[in-house]
Amino acid sequence: MSGFFQKLKRHPQLYPPPPGPPPTSQSPPEWTAAAEPSHDWGLKNEASESDCEAAEIFCERYPIDAPKFLDSRVVDQIETEQAAAWQVEVPTSSGRFRGGVRNARDGIKISSSDDCGDVCLLSNLPIVAGYYSKHGQYGVYYEITVDRMDPEAVVAIGSSCKPYPPWRLPGWNRLSAGLHLDDMRKFFEDPNGGRDYTGTRGYLQSLQAGDTFGFGYEFSSGNIFFTRNGGRLPNAFIGKYLPARHGETGSDVHAAIGVSGRTEVRVNFGVEPFFWKEANMPQWRVERHVGRLGGPSNAEDELPAYDAPPPA
């Protein structure tokens, strides 16, 4: 463990988080568009027009899922396994994924081959859950480490609500955010070329094998931010996934990892220490939010379990 934290010290944090607990204002910040203009075309890779149109039809046909109570067995699993309860689902409906996903207690590994098309892989459990308490928590966070991304390949890290068109990378369609590591542009509901991630001081250039990127979400502000090798970058998007926009309880938001072409990616929901050191605090742990009932007097209680009917 000491070697890991020595490694962390070699990656200074660029943008420290605000001190203290999140603000307690009754009025969440208003949603605002990103300051940077959206490009019409991707810098390196571009999806086909037919894929874009099919995604629009998909979103019209399948509305966003309402937030859900977790099955009691899942709540028990989170209590027992902690962050290891989060896995990455293998997409089956698009038929474009060429590769494999290894979900194991010691970590998650995604690999894709040269002929893998654009694919979005989602977490099995939400990282932001509409029916569960955010009391005492700063937000949620997870990381990916890119061991391989060939020159014509793409890896993306972000978030999405279900259902999401599985042939679309994170950030391209509704209620989805993404940082695309081929051109280092950020996306939120942006089917075009994305936006430049300004204010990063050149920190998002020349991807190296073994680089670790993180996705963070702040409950109090709805801010989405990313990290690289333990350094926090400026807020990418402001006021997203707030209950004021999506109903009283908010949405269930899942981790979203995009791949295309030959890639090798490791995913960490907290089984291993995070490179961004602040996320190792309990207030950023996903298992301390999802599946728990909150409030000043019962912040550690689990939500009353929902028992699913036995299979027929």
C-alpha cells in the first residue's frame, strides 16, 4: 500500500476541491450550458449519420427509466462487498461489441478488438441513485486506467441514465456526459464534435499507456468534473442531474465507459485506492450513498428492502 501512495504523491492535484462539506442551500444551482462552443465535427473520429438518426429514434421510443428501489438482495450485497458490488455490464443488444469484460473482486477489465464498433458499457448499479440519501456525502467518483488505446481507437469515461443507445459513446445522447480520450473533448448530450476542455493547462494532451482518468459528480452543485493521474481538472459541466430538472427524486445515473477499436481498460469503483486522493474519503464512496437511507438521525441505515418476486 505504501508504494501506491508514494505513486500518488508524484501526481500533484491541479485543482483542489472546495474546503469543508457541501453547501446546504435549499436552492440548487441552475443548469447552465458549457461555456465553450460545440464543434460541428469530431477531431479524430466521427459516427455515421445513420447511427445518429437511429439513436434519436431509440431515445424517442424508450423513455428514461424512473428511479428504482434496489432489491433487498442487492442492498445486502452492497453491505457485504462494498465497492466490489459494482460491475460493468456486457452490451448485447447492439451486436457491435467485440471483446470481453472481466468482473472480479480484485478489479474490472475491459478489452476490445480492432473490429469493435462504438459501444457504451454501463455499470450494473447506479452511481447516483434518485431514491437514496446524499446526506453527509460530497458526491461520487470512479476511475479507469487505459492500458492500451490504438491510434484509431477510442476510450471514453462518463455517465448515463438508462436506457442509453448501446452503439453511442458516452456524452452523445440524452442525459449522458463523457470525456473522449482520442481528442480530449468533453460531451454532454452533444451528438456533434464536442467541446474543448478549456482551463486544463495542456494537461489533456498526449495520452500515455497507463494513464488514469476519473469521473466525479458533486451532489450539492450538480457539477461534473474529471481527473487525470490524480489531478482534478476544472468543472466540465455545471448543474447536471439535479432533482429540480428530473422530478422530485432525481434520476438513477450509471457509470458509462465507451470503447471503439482495440483497447484495454481497467475500471475501479473503489476496490483499489483512487489516484485522486480526496475520493478515498468516505464522503466520496459510492457504497455510502447507494442503498442507504439518510438524515441526521439515521445516516447509516439501509433503505427498507424491496423483495422481488421469485422467478416463475
